[in-house]
Amino acid sequence: MDVKKVVIASDHAGFKAKEFAKECLVKLGFEIEDLGTNSKDVSVDYPDFANILSNKISEKNGIYGVLICGTGIGISVAANRHANVRCALCHDVTTARLSRQHNDANVLCFGARIVGRATIEDMINIFFATPFAGGRHQNRIDKLGSCYVG
């Protein structure tokens, strides 16, 4: 995977996990663009941050993202409403790896209240190290474009 830049965003529930995820991404050598939120103390709406990140992903090919909220559910649902966004809600290294191999996911998502720091780091490492397998999976990815009704 030839990724140089990663955009990242969270709501207030995911703020601390976002800060840790940024550290993990920097260790891997990525340029990071933090799209917010900027505080764990101010309640914000996760769709706003999913939309900001998803618009960036949709605009430019080759940019990948990380999204975080309390469970990961709401923010991943919001992100997947955008064309060309394949946001994978992951809970462990297996789901992170398979999201890249089989689904060509371009956004890693997780819940800050669901996974701990070691799992976050492991998921980030495997997600950004795993290439898309292509082959029979490409046809399925192509069909996702026809599902978009935006």
C-alpha cells in the first residue's frame, strides 16, 4: 500500500484514542492531518467529523483515513454514506487485515470504548501494511459503486 498521508478524526468520545492513534501513525512514518475534534470535554456530533473526513477521502485518490467514536458504529455508518469511502469498523487485527485484503477499505474505524491501546496499535499496523488482494474481490468492490445513491 503506497500511503503517505492519513487523515484522522473523532468525536469527543474518541478524542483520547485519536491522540494515541496519531502517535502510532507517526511511528509508521505517515503525514497526519487531524480533522478534529480538539477536545474530549466538548460534546460534538460524530456525523460532522465523519463527513469532513469522508469528503477528503472522496476528493483525492490515495488518501486513507482513521475514524473513532465511542463504539465506532455511528461514525462508520456516517462515513459509508459517501461515494468512494469504504470505512471498516474493526475490533481486532483479523478484521483490520481482512478489511484491507478483501474490501480494499480506505478508512479504518474503531470504538474507543471497545478496544484498548494495544489493539489500536496492532490494528493500525496491520491495516496499513496489508495490500488489497484484488482478484475475485475486485468485482465485489466494483459493485459497491453501484450501491451508492447519493
